[in-house]
Amino acid sequence: MDSAVETDGSGEYVPWSEVTPDAARRLLIAAVDAFAERGYHATTTRDIAQRAGMSPAALYIHYKTKEELLHRISRVGHLKALELLSTAADGPGTAADRLDAAVRSFVRWHAAHHTTARVVQYELDALGPEHRTEIVALRRRSDAAVRRILADGVAAGEFDVPDLPGTTLAVLSLCIDVARWFSLTGNRTPDEVGTLYADLVLRMVGAPAARDQK
Amino acid sequence: MDSAVETDGSGEYVPWSEVTPDAARRLLIAAVDAFAERGYHATTTRDIAQRAGMSPAALYIHYKTKEELLHRISRVGHLKALELLSTAADGPGTAADRLDAAVRSFVRWHAAHHTTARVVQYELDALGPEHRTEIVALRRRSDAAVRRILADGVAAGEFDVPDLPGTTLAVLSLCIDVARWFSLTGNRTPDEVGTLYADLVLRMVGAPAARDQK
């Protein structure tokens, strides 16, 4: 598992470019790989430094604790998720168009960055209380972006959604679990999974576009 | 997290009753809790023995390695999943009735036994090659049970499923991810999640029952 060579849905190279300097970025990528492979609790800062080809002392210049590395990874991942979902929610078109865009981009990210996404999604309990509160707030904003699209679709008569919070949860859950099963050696690309899932989600909300495809 | 007090959807007490003798069962329950809390790789057999109130020597009477404990947990979990899905697939009624039953029972299990289910779903990579092959074969049989229901529904003109393997994967994925987000302190019971998800999945396959609810 090498998150350094993960790409986005379009094949674009996305090497945690928002993290600088280079040494801090290399350490973050090493931490993602170590956490994904052995779990947060089985990984030491020494393991992470070694994977990055650096000394433990060099690591401490950039990150004071292992939890700080996890928080940084979690924050980057959650900010990206919120950006993708907010962009779709605020975008042009009908509620169906916006839901389609949200699901496609969110699925593509979880498929292309499945190693990072697993760490982001499965190690939440290891965050310290303050960091956890911050991340939970970001998750609530992501949930709200999707719920807003569904509510708009219901108000416009486009969607039929008897349980708005439950359906919001299910849509996000379906997309997030792509990180668990997606494999670069499998027979579907991130784009193909995005297309399939956008159709399935439009069906879940009873969008006419999905029904008319029959 | 105490898997010893997990219950099934009906509130029935399910203490790994198929595992005997009592000491072996206590060790298995302790292993589930330890793996769920700290991850497989961060857990030692000493940790597990201690949680079960036993000595490491007593543990070795029942399990030779930590991997044997994980394999036993994974096998019990996967056999249960296969049993639930096969029972639904072989059951009476229309394809929609059988899909409804499959989703309800699978979701209820992942909600009620979310601690066990997380270990079963997230620690597959830690199994030895032989055990992994065995578990992958069980997973294929579970997939096949769901795919059979979808194919029957398409053949009977009940369902509209353009991508049969992809939709099978998505249905199982949606249900499995319940283990990640479900919390006993949340505001939905395993039964309520099962009801919501059965409706959403019937919509995904274009079942008339779901469409007619509009």
C-alpha cells in the first residue's frame, strides 16, 4: 500500500501537496501506510520515521506525538470530503444533478485514496478528545451538505425520501465503505464505481431520472 | 465495548454459544474486545488472557496462536453471515420478499454485533494464507446468495438491475458498513435500521413495491 502514488479519479497525482515542507509530507505518507498496515496502536513513531528514511529526532521536529500525525491525516481527509460534498451541494443544476455530482466525487475519492480513507474512517477513536471534537464537527458539516441536497430534492418534488436523516446516513455510508472493499487490482476504476453508485443513490431517493431509465 | 452482552435484533442473548468449553468462549470474547479496541497487531495473547481473567498458559490449552483466535472469530462471523443470507435466498415469497429478509437479517446482525463485525470485516489481512482462502470462499458464497435473489428478481420481471455484480457488491457493502457507524447509544435500534435499509435496497433494484410506496 503506497499512498504516495494514489491518484484521484482523473488519474491526477495527489501527493498530499497541501502538506509542507517535504519532510513533513514524507512523514505523513509514511504514517498513513503504517497505520493502514498495522493499525494506529501497533505503530510507533520510530516505525514511521524509519519508513520515511528519517531519524526519530527528525520526526519530532515536525510532529510532537503519534496522535498529532493521526490528527493531521484525519483533518486533511475530512476537509477534502467536506470540500467535495459542499462543492456538489452548492453547484448548479437540479437536486438530482447535485446528488449525482456529490456521490461521484465522494466515491472516487474513497476508491482512489482507499488507504488514506481507511485510516481516516477507522481510527477516529484514537484521536484525543479535542481533536475528536473538531473532526466530528467537520463530519456534521459533510452530513449537512448531503442532507441539504436531499431536502432540496424533496421540496422541489424531485425526490421521495420518507426518512431524511436515515437516508443521508445510508448514502454517506455506502460511499465510505468503498474504501474497505476497493482494490487497485480489481476490475472497476474509481470512475466506474462512481457512475454505478450515482445511479444506485438516485434510485434510493426515488429520483425520476433513475426511474425513467427503466 | 463488551461483545459478551451483544444481542441479536430481537434482544436475544447470543454469547458465542457455539463455542465450547466455557474457557474457550471467554477467551474468544476477550479477543474480540481487545482486537476491536486496539487492533489485531497491537494485541498480545497475554492481553487476551488477562482480559479473560486467565493465565497465558491456560490460553495456550485452547488456542496455539493469536491468529487461531482471529480465524475462529472470523469463521463464526462469516458462517453466521452465510447462514442468514442463504436462509433468506432459499426462503418463500417473491424476490422482493427474499431480498427484504436478507437485508433485514444481515443489517440487524451487523448492528447488534457491531464490535464482532468490525473485527470480522477489518482484520482479514491478518489471517494466514490458508485461513484467508477459507474465509474468502465463505464470502463468495454469501455474495452468491444475494446475487441469486437479484437474478431471480430480474428473471421474474420484478427487479431492474443493469449491473448485477456491482449491485450485489453495493447491497452487501451498505449492510456491512452498519458495523462501522452503529452505536448502541444512537437513536435507532437494529430493527429500525433493518427496516430503513430493506426499503432503500428495494429501491436500488427498482422493485415495484418500493416504487408504489410513492
